[in-house]
Amino acid sequence: MANSFRNAEEDAYMKIKRAIILKRLLPGQQLTEEWIGKNLNMSRTPVRGAFKKLEKEGLVKILPRRGAFVHDPTDKEVKDVFTVRILLESYAARTAAAAISQNHIDELLLLSEKEIEAYQARNFEDFININNRIHRLPAIATGNKSLVEQVTSLVNWSDCYLILRDSFYTNPIEKVKSIPEHLRIIHALKSKDPIESENAVRDHLETTLRDWQTPKPLFED
């Protein structure tokens, strides 16, 4: 019985998260246990558990006496997370450069290929997961478990913010800056250059934050 409940909660969590990633549920939209449960053909209890898990990831906001909503992050929330990411990930890259294995480099190169394939296929779930793995690998290469945990948590949070508010879904692949910027990071690590590795990560995250904060033009060409 307990396993059945956990499976239902995990199923609800994955389906709600997917709907948010694909923008079928939008920032600020209210989520009721009854409505979600009806759409997922399950009781309210596993849906309630899924909401709590999604709140920890920054995708859902639960407000007392008001209910659950798809989170609509503020500019300050995003900036705060990226500020800490820049510090930790640039440190991870600098530290990893001296000790990173060929297996890690091979994995990063494979991920960079899959990143392109996912974007071209408009498979944004895979694209986000691959981006997550690319950012975690330098920390993993350091062998510092605490660093890995912190980077993983921050990457998950900021990925959620970008999912909720970024416009990368509509960008042609030529305008996706993360792909060449990730390659720069990978080549710096492959060359075992700690300064370039640190700078490549810092530049990439600062560019991501700056682009996210830049107001979009009212009229596109």
C-alpha cells in the first residue's frame, strides 16, 4: 500500500513538472488538488505530496489559505541564485581542471552533442536535463560531495526559474548561446587550464543572467 502511494505521488510529481516545463501550466496559475487529481485520474493525497516536492524545487508556491500556484520567480530570486552559482561553479571548474579524468571529458563532449540534438528536436525536457548534467560534472570531478550537493541544488532551482520565465523555447539554435559557451568550458577543462575553466564558467553564467534580465523587444524583426 505504501509503495502504491509513493508511486502515485511520484507519477503526479513527474506529470505536473512536465506540464510546467512544456508551459501547459503557466507562472501564476493556480493549481487545485481536486482539478489536478481529476486530470490525472488519482486522489488528492498524492497530488498534495507532489505539490510539496515541487515547492522544494521552486516550481510551485504554496500559500496559506490560498492554495498552490505555479511559481512566478522575482528578479531578485533569480539574481540571488545565480550570484551563488557563479561563485561555486567557477570554483568547481578551477579545481576540477587539475584533476578531471578523460572519462569526464568524454562524457561532457557526448553531452554537448546530445544538447544540440535535443534542441533541434525541440525536446526541452532532455535539453534541460543535459544542461543540468553539464553544469554538475565539474563539481563531480572535484570529488567534493558537499560541493556537488550545493551545485546540484542551485542548478535545479535556477533551471526552474529559466523554465518559468525564459523565452528559449522560441529561439533558433543559432541564437542559443549556452551551446558554444558550454563547449568553451569543456575545452578549457580538457586543456586542464584552471584560469580559463573558471573564466569560461563565470562568463557563461553571467551571460545567462544578463540575457534573462534584458527586457525583450516589443516588436521582433
